[in-house]
Amino acid sequence: MKMDIPGTHPRYQSLVTREKIAEGIEAGITGEIGLIAHGRGEAFDYLIGEKTTISAYRAETVAAAALLLARHPVISVNGNTAALVPGEIIKLANTTGAGIEVNIFYRTKERHQNILNHLQKHGASKLYTSTDAIIPDLPHNRAIVDSQGIYKADIVLVPLEDGDRCSALKRMGKTIITIDLNPMSRTAKTTDITIVDNLTRAIPNIITIAEELKNKTIIELQQLLKNYNNQQTLKDAIKEIIAHLNNQSA
């Protein structure tokens, strides 16, 4: 049942996000466990002040540069991502020349097709839909990928991801970008570029930045990547959490 949320509600954006995930469950897009994952992320969003921090924006800038420089970028989409930012994911793909591939933990043919249909409804065209390749050393259905999509990609954006698949993709020599509100998670520590931000802020930010960076030279974009240190980004994110908590208790 759709909730009527007044725009004046102090938790409006948070409630809208929860509602989208609940609607995703009804549509067969999001798994019920996705609600738990969202709740965990929302708790960390409180800790950073529900805003894009300086370290997150820096990581988003580098992520945009990496996607623009990539030979074969692919955006991996799970149920929560499809429910929350389908149009934005498609716009990001169009802006950076990336393809889109659905990869979900609780995989059924029906749910996989539901997500594909949902993305196509929102205008997705460059979708990788084959199941003809396997990510090595990943004993789960998430290992099933498209040989021309994630398997072939040099850079993969994997929002809301788990650490073992990120590790498996890195062992294949890929550059991995993730969006994870927990800077202490295994995923955050594993990937090359970790964006400690809410998905609903991060994707629009990367789109805007990518549009601006298109005016830069290849050398300038490469310099952004060269100067980036993911471990420092995670340290800065933790410092920002501490600073925010101190401000709240002052």
C-alpha cells in the first residue's frame, strides 16, 4: 500500500526511500533482505549527517573520471539500486558510455527479468543480459555474468555491494568503484574507489561531475586518479563521522 508522505515531514526523503524499496518488493524487484540492508545503510547515513561529505565528493569526482577513461565500463545493478535510482543509473550510463548489467544475490529468473523490465521501462538500452560467463572463485549465483558485460569490463561500478564479489572482480584485474555508507566494511576496504555516501545522492553527483569533466583532457582525468588514495578517503570519512557526532553532542 502506497503511503502518502507530506513534503513537510522532517524525514521526508528517508521515508520516500523506504517506500520505494517497499514498492520494489511488491513489484518483485527488491528482495525482503534489501530492507535490512537499507536500514543498516540509513544508520550510517545519520552518522555522516545525511549529506555528501568532502571525502565522498572527492571519491565521486574520481569515480566519474575513471568511468570516462574506461575502455569498457559497466554498472552492476541489484534490486535496491533498481528500485531507488533506475532513471539516474541510466542517465549515468548514457553520460559515461557505460553498459548496465543486473547482478543479484537472491537470484531467480523471474526477479532477474523483473529488474530488466523495470530498467527498460525507464529507458535503458545498453543492457547486458546473457548468462554465459562465470566470475572465478565466487561460489554463488552472483558469479553468473555476461561475457560481454561485467566479465569483459575494465571498470565496474558496483553500488551497495558485498566484499567477496568485489574481491573476486579485483582478482580478475578490474578497477572497482563502490557506494557504501559504512567506511569500515569489507567492501569499502576492498575496492579501488569507495564512495561513502547515500546512493540517492551519489549517483546524481557523479552524473553532474562527469558532465563537467567531459571538458577535461585525458591527462587531467588521469591525474585525478593518480592523486587519489582510497585508504585516505576511508580515514577521512571516519574523521567526518567523528566530527559530526561531536557537533551533535556539543
